[in-house]
Amino acid sequence: MFRLGPAHWIEAERWYTHALGVAQAISSRSTEVAALLGLAELAIARGDRETARRQIALALGHCRALGLCRSQRRAERLAADAAEDAKQLA
């Protein structure tokens, strides 16, 4: 839904937030990582870099603890994208 554009971001955020809540309730940190990174992508697209940084930091912590290399690389790319966006605005 994220890639469908801003008209679908509210719905995408609702689903990612729901997924995050379920993941936390059942202690599925890998699913929590996926939801956090989806929420971070939305935050970056909306220009909310602080929220994105917090979500990415949480996801990276789980990735490192669990050895989720692919998700860790995705999180690191998102962090770099958020930092690059911030530089361009400065």
C-alpha cells in the first residue's frame, strides 16, 4: 500500500501498527522488525525523520540480536536515506 502513494498511507500505517501490536503480543521480533521498517518507510516519505530514526533504531537492535542480516541491511539503507533527506533539507 505504501507504494500506491499518499492516498493509501493512512491505511498502510494502520496495518503496520496492527502488525506491530500483534508481533509484540506474540513476541515475534522478526515480525516486529518488518512492521517497524514499514512504519519507518512511511515516516520517511512523510518527512518525519525523527520517528523514522526511532523505528529504525529499534529494528536494528532486534536485527543485530537475532542475526537478521537482510533486514539489517534494509534498516541500514533506510537510515542512510533518512540521513540523506535531512542533509538535502539543511
